[in-house]
Amino acid sequence: MSDIQSLLALQNDDLVIHDLETRLAALEPRIRELDSRRQRIVDGLDRQGALVSAEEKKQAFLRDKIAEHRALIDRNQAQLDAVKTMRQATAAASQMEQAKKIVAGEESDLLVLNRKLEELRGVLHKLQSDLAACEAEQATARTEVAGERAAIDGDLATAHAKRTVTAEQVPAALRSRYDRIRNKKRVHVLVPLNALACGACDTAIPMQRRHAMMSGTTIELCEVCGVLMYQAV
């Protein structure tokens, strides 16, 4: 096998690998879209959970205050029952009346807070249902993507193994030259002449260099686009 044939075989292996890597990369936007849709719901859940938690803390604090003020009312009632003078009775009654007003206001605030919490929990439960529905809906899609990825990974492993064998048939210096060009993100490194020009960029090739490639065994570098050129026979 000539150097050109062995290098073309190596390039064919690299084209197969490139195609597989392109297919693998095409899966990423699908995965990102699935993750993005789920994450939007999770973020909403986190925000809503934080709101519910904050309001529950307010609720607990308000209930404790109501309990304290009701205990104060009970103490004032006991004091009122035990007073001996009108002055003491008036003072105890005044304190008890003030405490009752405070409790009434706090209970009103608690009712408003309870209604708000009910609404917030409703939204939270809705988001939890949305997340469950999203995950159920995505289960099939994620399984399909995982299957495609596993299949491509398997094909890639096979293709890389084949390339390793093919690369051994290319002279080391030529292979190193080819790999340097390919690593610059070129897909096609070795291209045939197109009449009198480079098959990649159509730059005209000097007569002397064309004559050197006419035998079909010489490889030249295009000084304009950097690919390797050969004369197809």
C-alpha cells in the first residue's frame, strides 16, 4: 500500500470518528433542554418552598404571641377575681381589656396569614405535581438519549481502535505531519488536486510541484490553506 493510500485510509477512519463525535455532540442540546425544563420547575419549587417556610415561621411566632397574651388575660382575670378594692379592679380590668384587643388584632392577622399560607401551599403542591409530571414525561426521552449515547460511545471505541491499527500503516513522519494539520480542526487533511489547483482552496499549483505529484506517489503541502495534496490516479 502506498503512503497516499495508507494516509487516505487513516483519513477515512478520522472522518468516521468525526461523524460519530458530531452525532454525540448533537445529543447535548437535547439533554440541556430536558435539564433546563426540569430545572425551571425545581427553581420555582425552591423559591416557593422558601416563601412557605418564611410564612410558617411568622405563623408560629404569631401563635406563640397569641398564647402569651391569652395567658396574660387569664392572669388578669384571676387578679380581677381576687381584688379587694375598686382601684385594683379597674387596673386589672384595663389590663385585661388591652390584652383582649391585642389578641383580637393578632387573631385577625393570623387569619390573613393562614389564607396566604393556604394559597402558597397550593402553588407549592402544584409545582410538585408539575415536577413529577415533567420527570415522568422526560423518562422516555432520557432513556432514548442515553441509549443513543451508549451506542455512539460503543461505535467510537471501535472506530478509535480501528484508527490505531490503520495509523500503524502510515510512516511516522507523514503521520505526525498529518496529525498536526488535523489538530488544527481540519476535517479533510489530504485532498486530491482539482485539475491544476488545490482541491480545498482552488489555489493554482506551480507547474514544478504539479509535475512532482503526477506520479501519484508524492504528497505536497498547500501553502495557502495548509492541506496535504496528492494527484489522484
